[in-house]
Amino acid sequence: MDLDTTTRRGGWGVLVLLCLAQFMLIVDITVVQVALPTIGTDLALDRESLTWVVTTYTLCFGGLMVLGGRLADAAGARRTLLAGLVLFTAASLICGLAGSGAMLIAGRALQGVGAALLSPAALAVITTTFHGERRGRALGVWAAIGGTGAALGVLVGGLLTEGPGWTWVFFVNVPIGLLVLAAVPVVLPGAEAGAGPRERVDVPGALVVTLATALLIYGLVTAGDAGWTAAGTALPLAGAVLLYALFVVVERSVRSPLMRAETLARRPVISGMFVMLIATGLMLGLFFLSSLYLQHVLGFGALETGLLFLPVAVAITIGAQLGGHLIGKVGGRPVAVASFVLTAAGAALMTRISPDAGAYTTLLPGFVLAALGIGPAFVTATTTTMANIPPGENGVASGVISTFHELGGSIGVAVVSTVAAASLAPGATADAGGFVAGFTLCAVVAGVTAVVALGLVPPGRPAAAFVGHGHGH
């Protein structure tokens, strides 16, 4: 059976399956945030280990995503998709069975690698399975998975953690993964969707940039306890700088670079990378601080935390929808500036927290406002980049923006963890000081980013064909 026949008979069945797989990947970014304090208590994890539980997944997901896309081109999207599914499902089982922090973090790393293979391969299958107007509708559904997954992730995290236990945050992926694995050969029988001309895959480049970011995060996390001048902080940070320089050298020397220097040097791409990095860093950083504050300081349960986070996740989705409409009317630059001004104002409101004050009157209103600002920033990063680069560089630019979406989350969590270290250390008193410092930093970063966006984000309105309503992976 050829691909066209598959498209006519079961195209939407393919879409449902692939969206279910993508939904697992997105949920796993936010679902752990709610379970984090319980995981820390059960496995006796310190602040650094808790930080790595979050950042290891997004680090491997983002750092290897472009490589996953290249593998889908070189080895075939269907084959890469199945490999990613197997790895992600097995890694989820490892995470659920983890009896130590080291085993859990190793499982999260494998989950990230599986996600980096699965997500771009699934997108490649969709783009080759659907054509014309059907492709537009299919990609719209795919993009919406990002916001929906984030919203349901916080709720599912609370339900599972307070119900059968935090291990089910990971175990729940196993039956879903097995279902998709069993169904893919049926709906795509033997068709190697996305298989193109064989080309070299830049494995060294992917490994170097991922290791560089890992060293950067390690240095940032270590600084919270050891200080910025300690060898454990300075050496990893210096190593990260050297490896990023080596990455540039590698990309200039290989035949098929992971990221073309010419593309990375374009202003729209720089703007998109910057906006996406900051927006995702702020989003996951605020989730990380809020979850630990609510459960460690205020004594919230996991389910109540998940329910409190639900309007925040919905606000991100609403913001993205509004951003998609506004960019087509007023352009990306005003939307980007307004987005970060809103985020700065929301984060500033969150600094009013106190152990004696209710979360619903201090933390929640500011978090919802900040989330409403972060949503349009995601759309701005993608839309203004894709609308202002040559058509031949679309694939590379899209991969770079998606990469910075994941890496931004890793770096954001690492930074706020370090700033709030005093309140996150084992045995720390129920004090809000470190959390206030973390929220203050988020407000300052968002405010500075609004000013930078005023000069960096390309002016003008993008063509209607490029205006979207969300971000995909």
C-alpha cells in the first residue's frame, strides 16, 4: 500500500495517533512540576537533583531535536518514529521504577532522547501524509497540542501524584506508548514517510551543543550553593563557553551541519531564538518556583497545586491565540513588547507572596497575568522568524526555534533554582525569601527583554500564511 492510499483511507487516524504520541511528550514537560516536591521527599533529593529531574528531559529533548529531524530525513520518518516511541516508552518505565535520584535522572535523559527522535519524525509523517488545505488543518491540530498538553499536564500531575502516587506520572506513558507502537504499523504499513536522499548526519555537532548546554546548566545550578567564584561553578561555565566555540567550528567544517551559521546569523532567527529562550525559561522557571512554594511553604497537596495551575496553563493557550490574531494586525514587534511587559507585571505581582497570605490572592493573579503574556511570545518567536527568512532555510530555522524552546526551559529552571537556593535547601525553614528573589529576577528579565524586543524583533506584519496560533515541536 503506498502513502497516497494510506492518506486517503486513514489520514486522520494517523493524525490522531501522532498527536497522542506528541501529547505524551508535551505533558511530560509540565506533569513533573506538580509531582516534584513529592518526588523529592520520597527519594530524598536535594535542590540540585530536583532541578536536574526537570532540566535533563528538556535538555536532551531540545539539544538532540534537530539531529532527530536529520535522522528522520536520512533513515526514514517511520523508522525514526518507531525508534523514538520504543525509547520513550522504555524510559518512562525506568522513571516509574526509579528508587534513586540517579536512576530517575538517567530515565529522564532517555525520555528526552526518545522525544527528540519521535517529535520531528511525527511532524515529518504529517507533512508528507497531508496535502493542501488538509495539511493546514492537520498542522493546526498539531500546534494546539502544545497548549493543551501543558494545561492537562498540571492537572494530570496532581491527580496521579495524590492518587496512585508520583510513579504513575511516568507509568501512564507505558500503555499509551505501547498502543501507538502497535497501531503505527497498521496505519502506516511499510510506507517510509519522509525518507529522502541519504545524507550525512551531524552527530558530533548535536553531541557538542548538548554537552555544552549541560555544562552551562550544571554551573548555574552549582552556583546556588557553592557561589559564582567556586571551581565547581567556574570550570563548568568555562567548559560550556569552549564547547559552544567548538560547536561553531564543527558546524563550519562538516558537510551537512546541524545548524547553518548563515541561518543563525540572520536577525529574524536571532530574534526568534532570543524570544523563545526567554519565554520558555520564564514559563518553566515560574512553574518550578510556584510548585515548590505551594507545597513546601504553604502545605498544598499535589492535586490542589495542579488545580491552581490549571487557569495558568489555560491563560498561556488563550494568550497564544490572541497573539496569533494580533500579529497579523499590528505586527510582531508590538506583540512581543506587550507580551513581556505583561509577564514582567505578573511576575512582579507574584513577589507579594507570604506564608501568612493566601496563594489565591497573591500568587495566582500574578501567575495568570504572566502566563497571558508568555503565550503571545511563543507565537511571536515562531511567526516573525519563519516570515522573514528565505524559503530554503525554513526547516533549519524551525528546528532551531524548537531547540531553543526546550533549552530555554532547562536554563530558566537552573537559574531560578540557584537564585532561590536558600529556600530550597534541605531543612530550610518555611520562608518565602528565596522564592521572592526568584520571582523578582523573572520580573526583571521580562522587563529587560521587552526593551530588547523593541529593537530586535523584526518590524512589520508577516504575511497571512505565516501567522499561527501556537508553537509546535
